[in-house]
Amino acid sequence: MTEVKNGDVVRIHYTAKLTDGTAIESSQGREPLEVLVGAGQIIPGLDREISGMAVGEMNTVAIPAEDAYGPHDDTQVQMVPRSAVPEGVEIGTRLQATAPDGRQMALTVTRVDDEQVTVDANHPLAGQDLVFDVTVVEILNT
């Protein structure tokens, strides 16, 4: 039986959940996700966990926050003047900003008042442990 190894291109079906069981994303009902194992195309913990799996094998794996989207970094949360953001923003609004080095950043609005808006540059799942149900559908380069 052929097992997944680093450098393989594989197709997987997955369901990502929070530790309370809330599903947050799934490939079910769509084409399987195609990834190059070990290339950093998916979160590190899942990338490692699919190594050694065989076609047709299904595993449920717990991925700690450090191996998913990282810990929540409080330095990535900032308050900006209300006038610096578009009209109509509310909690949960996603914004794009340009960092001083020129790269684009996604921000989530976490608080709004008349004078200031709090934005968070952390990934929305930063600090969250995750659970994945993952099935290897196919290894493409064997």
C-alpha cells in the first residue's frame, strides 16, 4: 500500500472544526483539495499529519493553534481613528490595508465607537486549536 510522503501531490477531502465540534470549512460537495505535501500549502500540522496516510484512509487529527494559524498576537490589534476607515464598517467587517513595507494585510474590525475602530491583523482562527477529519482521495504522482 502506497503511503503519502513529502513531495507527493495528493487530493484530500477534509472538514475543519473548532474543538467544540463547530464545522468551519469543508471540501465535501466540492472537488478534493489538491496539495503538494511538505510545501507549506496548508497549515503545518495538517501537512505533517497526512504524511504516512494511504489512499482511502480517513483520520481525525487534532491540530494545536501553534501548528495551525499560530497563537493570537495582541500586537496585531490596533485602534485607528474612525475617520481612517470607510463609512458603515461594523464588527466583523474585513478590510485590506497596506503595511509600511508595502505588503497587503487583511484586517478584521473587532470594535467600533464614534471616535475609534479596533482592527485585528491576526488570522481569524489564530489562537484556535482545530480538529480535521481528513481522507486521502488520491496520490497523483505515484
